[in-house]
Amino acid sequence: MNRIDRRFAELKAAGRTGLIPFITAGDPSPEHVVALMHALVEAGADVIELGVPFSDPMADGPVIQHASERALAKGVGLARILGWVGEFRRRDANTPVVLMGYLNPIEIHGYAEFADEAVAAGVDGVLLVDCPLEESATIKPLADAGLHRIFLAAPTTHDARLAALIREASGFLYYVSFAGVTGANRLDLAPVRARVAAIKTLAPALPVAVGFGVRDAASAAAIAGFADAVVIGSALVEQLANSAGASAVTDAARAFLAPIRKALDAGSAKNAA
Amino acid sequence: MLAKPFDSAASAAASIDFSQYPDEHGRFGEYGGLYVAETLMEPLAELREAYLRLRQDPEFIAELDRDLTHYVGRPSPIYHAERLSKKIGGAQILFKREDLNHTGAHKINNTVGQALVAKRMGKRRIIAETGAGQHGVASATVATRLGLECVVYMGAVDIERQKINVYRMKLLGAEVVPVTSGSKTLKDALNEAMRDWVTNVADTFYIIGTVAGPHPYPMMVRDFNAIVGREARAQMLAQYGRLPDVITACVGGGSNAIGLFHAFLNDRDVAIVGAEAAGDGIETGRHAASLAAGRPGVLHGNRTYVICDDDGQITETHSISAGLDYPGVGPEHAWLKDTGRASYVGITDDEALAAFHELARSEGILAALESSHAVAQGIKLARDLPKDELVLVNLSGRGDKDVHTIAAREGIAL
Ligand SMILES: Cc1ncc(COP(=O)(O)O)c(C=O)c1O
């Protein structure tokens, strides 16, 4: 069983909302990625999204753009990132890792080669921002190797597309809370709640994670009321950006996630009651 | 005896009807497609449907024709550069004079068309990316004429080297937003325009300036520029009683080139050559020759040839001309290269500059630096061909915008 499926089953059984932090691999420092991943788990992460930096991150706002530029300047690439996942796996056999990024680095690496290496390293899924459902034949070798392809749904996704996305979804569906780039501050909860409810009606068993615009404990807790998981990216990346040294980075991650974890658990408990 | 540049691979192209592409998924063979974030999928589907409907709508076609005739100034002439041809001593060099269009380049063919689509779709705001500023000027021009708001994204490096066009855009009422991410050139401007579009997609129309981007852009931009080749083909038959032997154009994203090439793709006797920017020379790594020196990859919404490193990161390109300084290329060109129907070669900065001066002094035409790459390639081709052969060069734009760059390069203070 894929770790992502197992994790969402566990969350459901425990009545908890999943916490999915996103970090840009190699930012703020390539030396501390693995320690940072462990710290995220200790602070309550249920799934880790590891951003693969790309030179042309069309769907990202300034925070993740700059994080990608910093990581690239330090020579971060796919091979090193897979190495970090492998190292992480030596101490953590359970926390799912999803690589998030753009197609070209994988295209150039070779889809089949990447799929084998990613599975061997302990990657569980991929979220390729510029590979929509219509082009997913491109990444079939990844699915064949057992990686979940995480699809996005957005406010602009019409119902017919949504049905197709649900049919093809694996792992979980990532609902993008607004039309925009990562890190923008445009979260409007009411329409998100309605859309997630619609997805839940169509596919009661498919986990739905909500991301984009989740910045703090309050916004996370509000989403915990109706989604299976929340993704926090830019706000965390921004928090980590100014930390130097292993303990500073891991402390910053813990300090940022702890209140969010607490709020999620309180929110889930309240909803269960 | 003339060696047609595509002889070696001609068999691969022999059975293809080039007028039938892209397919319904926007693919030209394995190139093209729709590699964008989910949020843009429905807006792109709406655009595709609107465009496919409009291009068969007699009223839309008539309105576009009127604008092209009375506003753009079409048809543009074909001019026989007799003095230049004599000097080179080979084939006759002919120019398709897109530099004579309103705003000074082929770019207006596309923006006039897309602006009409935007208006019919009820959008109130236009955004565009620009490199040389020609597309930005052409977008600002059509936006203000239709009373639409216009925001142009332009790399900070390009703003510096194309100051005149920046000011022209402002005079036309557009807001020019400097892009400081990445390499601060055209590719980054395109990224930023996409980010704006994904954020404001409800009321905003993105006029992409070249045959790149996700489907339907490579098709739509080509269709609006294909008037260049349709006119040229008819003009050649009318003026010379025959088609040219070779046609050539510069290739940045590839819109003026595909505009000229498209009507000739099924004319197997017409050789087709694209001139890419070889910058300091392809061997130096400082160039923008995606087809001549890149590899297949995915960038800006389509699969095509890109310039990237072994990690798949798009690398910085170099060209003296901002409009050719782009690490990708339209997917149709990638396919024309692979099928052997067209060949693509590099022209260096120095060769382009030499051609600029040659044309200025022999024919009294200041060509854009982009177009000067095509002029250089046309001269090279003509040199090796007999006097009765015809080489048709797309003179995609005029050079007024470049005089500062050329003066600075030659150490002249204006
Ligand atoms: C005069 C001129 N020619 C050519 C180009 C290159 O674009 P494309 O390859 O799309 O024709 C530009 C771009 O700015 C231009 O201004």
C-alpha cells in the first residue's frame, strides 16, 4: 500500500485533519534538508511536500520563486533531492513524501529513470503543476512505477472536468483555494467550503487537501472543518528563509507548525463532537 | 547545382499535409500540447472554443480584414533588393516588407486579431509579455484603440535595451511592469504575464506575442500571422510568375517565421530556412538557438525545443536582439525541424550587425536587429545560388528601436 493511502486511512480512523507542509528542497540550506524534514514530522506533519526548484516557476508567487532561485544558486537538482529523500527514509519509514514541481526537470532526467529512482528513494507521489490531466499520459511511467500522481482542482474547474479528475485521482485531490499563484493572500473560505463539499458528494472516499492561501493557525483551523488536509507552503518557506544553521532552521519549522497542528487538532475534535 | 537545404530529410516530410496541424489537442507531432496549471485549463478551453468559432464567423473575418487593410496597412509589398543582390552576386533577394506595417513589425498582425477575440469574449483588460517591446507596443496600440486597459510585462534587462519602445508603450497608455525575476528577459516576462493571467483570468485576456504558450496560442498566433505567407505566395505568383526557391525568416518564438512559412509548407519545392540567434557563437554557449542547439523539453505550456542544463533548468540565453533572446521556440517549428521540412541555422550577433549595415547602405532600409538575422541568412543563401533563383526574406520589423543598441555597441554616444 502506498504510504499516502495508508496515512489518509490513519487520519480518517483517528478523526484528524492532515497537515501537509511544503518546503522548497534545498532552501534555506541544502545541508539541513533532511533534518528539516524530520523536524516537520516531529511538529506534526502528516505528509511532506518537497518542492523541486525550477528556473521558471510559472504558478508560484514571489516567496517560492525566490526560494527556488536560492536553491538553484546552490546547485540543488533532482539527483540530490532524491538522495535527501533516501536519507530521510532511513529514519522515517512512514511519512509520505510528495515531490512537487514542474515537468522539465523530470522530462530531461527521463520519466522511466526518474520513476525507478524516486520509488527506490522512497518517494510516494508527484504533483507536477504543469502536467494537467489531459497530458498525464506523459507521466504514465511514474504511475506504472507505483507513484501517486496528485492532481489539482481549482475554482475554475467545471463539474465535468472535476468528475474526470476524481476518476483519475490517486492519493488525494489537491484543491487550489483560489485562482492565482502560491503565496497570494486571497483566501475566501465560503466558496472553498462549498466546492470541497461538492467533491465529497461525488467522491466520499477520496481525500481532499486544500492549499494556497493557508497562512496560519486560524486559516488552517477553518479549513480543518471541511477538508481532509491542509497544505501550508509560502508562509512556512518565508519563515524558514532567514534561518541559518541546523538548529535555527528546525526550531523555526517547529515554532511555525506547532500552533497550526494544535489548531487543526482542536478544529477536528470540535467537528467530530 | 543547388542543394535544397532540406534534401536529406525530405522523405520524412513527403507525406504530411502540413495545413492540417495542430491536432485537436494542440499537438504538432510530439510537440505542443497544454502544459499548464489546472486553473488555466477551462479558460484555455473557452479561448479555444471562442477562437474556433470566430475564425469561421464572416463578421469577425470582415472586421479583421478591414483592420488589416486600413489600420495595419496591408498588404505589405514584396521588394526586390536589386542593388544588394547585385553586390552579393548570387540569387535575387526579395523582402516581404512587414517593417512597413503600422507600429513597425509583423507583431501587429497578431495583436489586431487577438484584440478582436478579446473584445468578442467580453474581456476588459489586456496583458502581454514583450522582449524587444514590439509586441508590447502592438498590444498597447490595439488595446487603446478598443478602450481596453493594458498591462505589459517586460524583463528589466530588456527595458534597459529597448527604452524607446518602453516610452512608446507609455505614450499609448499602457502600464509597463518591469520583471526582475530569473534572467529578467522575455522568458521571465512570459512567466509573470501567466501569473497575472491565472490571478485575473475572469476579466483579462492574455495576448501572447509569439507562437509559444499552451494550445490554442501557437495555432491562433500562427493563423493571425499566416497572412504574411498567403500574401507573399500570391504576390510571388503575380509579380514573378513563380514561387521563391528559398524562404527565410528569423526565429525567436517563431511567429514571423511561421507566418511566412505556413502558406508554403505544402510547396515541397520551396526550401525553408529559419535563422536563430547564435549570439556570440553557438560553440560559446552564449546564444539563443533553441532548435539548432537545444533539446526537446517542456516550457511555457508546450513541449518544444528548449535551452536547458542536464538538470532541466532553463539556462540564460544571449542575443544582441531582445526579440530573439528566448530559450524556447514555437512547437510547430520543433516539428518542422524533426520532419525535415524546414532547417534552422544560427546567425551570430556580428553577422546580424554586418547584415544590418549592408542593407542600410545598399537599399536604404534600417532593419530591426531581429530581422537582420534573417537578412544575414538571406545573403548567405543567395551567395551560393545562381542569379535566376529567388530568395524571399521576411523583413519582420524596422530598426528604429535598435539604433541606440547599435550605436552603443559601436562606441558611439548619441
Ligand atoms: C521585428 C521582430 N522580428 C522578430 C521578432 C521575434 O519574434 P518571432 O520569432 O515571434 O517572430 C521580434 C520580437 O520582438 C521582432 O520585434
